[in-house]
Amino acid sequence: MQFDLLAVGLTTIDITVHPVVSLPEGEAGQIVEKIVLSPAGTAGGTALVAQKLGLSTGIASAVGDDPQGQLIRWMFDAAGVDTSLLGVDPAWPTSTTVLPIRPNGDRPNWHMMGASIFAPVTDAVFTALARTAAVHWGGVGFPGAAGRGAELLREARARGVFTSCDLIAPSEAAQADLDALLPHVDIFMPSLAELQALAGTGDPAEGARRFMARGAGGCLVKLGGEGALLVLPDRQIHAPAYRIDPVDTTSCGDSLCAGYIAGRTRGLDPAGALRFGVATAAQVALGAGTLGKLESYDTTLAFMRDTPVREKA
């Protein structure tokens, strides 16, 4: 199979509950509107959204030998995501997250670390580069990668593969890993909070330049309700957020990454791909779970045409 996108790294199953006003006391219960199960994570969520947008995607990660892992594989297969590089690690459970989404969109969570965090980058993943157009690295600071992330991205770029990178959370391990990864990354895609923690500034453009000074070819900063900022060596482009009432923003970051890559793959220029990524994230935010209300590439173009953007404050 030829991959438009191969996503490598964190793969979880998200159990999203909406809305959760409060936790029941004692053994009391509550009726909620939705409980949604979906593959998620910086790799898993990005792959699922990109596939929904019409890309041929593959997932390189691992699940546990448990029902959650079986369900993730089945859901990927049903969506068309290639799972030939999704391993099974009996030593660890499948990474799982429970997200009680509050009516105002807040999303506290319970997360169980699992197999994808400890998944190695196998020789089969390197072999797949010969049939891959883009690689999205979502395993920053993961012990299972054992330093092979930089090796994989270096080889990918040598083959002319577009490379992008996202991370789960800022940490000392992530900071050290980025020093090795960024020289082999075309576009680094942090959130504003991650940029503040890792680059030491609240200015997204300045933070992006600091990451580029460490080797990244460019930087896409996810700004939440303010949209996104793309900083390239010769310019910077801002795409405003769309005017929506969000339901669940859990997977917005991963979906923005997927949307940008999908737009780029379909031939949009950087500004168009950025706007397409923001529109993808907006549609995901309109519903619960990884896909939210996202339907297709064409409906995303229609959403961009018909939905007004938020005016800058």
C-alpha cells in the first residue's frame, strides 16, 4: 500500500463522555447525551482524521493484547487506515483515556499509559518510507523509540518525504528529544501552551523562530480560539478560527495537523493548507470524539466557504 501519510507514535482509545456537569456522589448515576469510543492520540488521531479527509494513511504504533487494542485495530480497519505496522505488546495494556467533557468544553481526563508509548520504531517502518509521501512523528520523548525517531525522519527527508512533528506534553525528555528531531522536521506543530513551556516565550512568532533556530524548517503554532500561525523562513501566515460553538476540543490539535497535511497533499499552498487545517479542527470540535462532525475533504471546503471566521479581538 502507498501511504499519503504514515503516522508514528501515540495511539490511544478515547472514551469521551458528554456532557458531564458533575461526578455523581456515592453510587449514584447520571444520564448523559453521548459516550463515544474512538482511536486517538498524536499518531492515532491524526491518521484517523487524515483518512477521513481522503488520504491513504497508515499507523505505526502498538496496542496491548486486550479488548481495547482489538477495538482500536477494528476501528482503524473499518475506517480504511492501514494497520500492518500496528504491533501488539503483551507486556503493556493499550493506552486509554477517559474524558468527561464539561458543558463549557473543559476536558479533564484520566489516562492509562500503555503500549504505544513503549513501541519501538521497527525496521518495517523504515522499509515503508519507500512508499510514503509524508511522515507525522507523534512520539516525542517516548522511551520505546530509543532515539530512532531522528534516524527515521533523517532517512525520510533524504527520500524526499515531507516530515512533521507534534508532541503530547512539554517535558525535559521532550526538550532533549526535540534537539535531535527538529533538524529533520519540515514543520513542527506545537500548541501555544507547549511553545510557551519549551521555547520560553508567549509570543508565537518568536517561539516558532526559536524552534527553527534549533533546526525545524518551519513551525505551525496551534492557537486554539485564535486559529493557527504558520511561520516559514520567508513569511508568516495567520489563519483565524471559525465562529462555532465547540462541543469537544480534545482532538482539535491532532485534526489541525491532519488537515494541514491533507491540504498540502491535495496541492493547496501553505496559506490554503493552514486554513483547511483550522477548518478541519473546527468541524471536529462540533461533536464528541476524534472525528466530531467531520465528514470529508469536500465538506470541509464547503465549511470554509460557508462559515464565518472569528474577528480578531
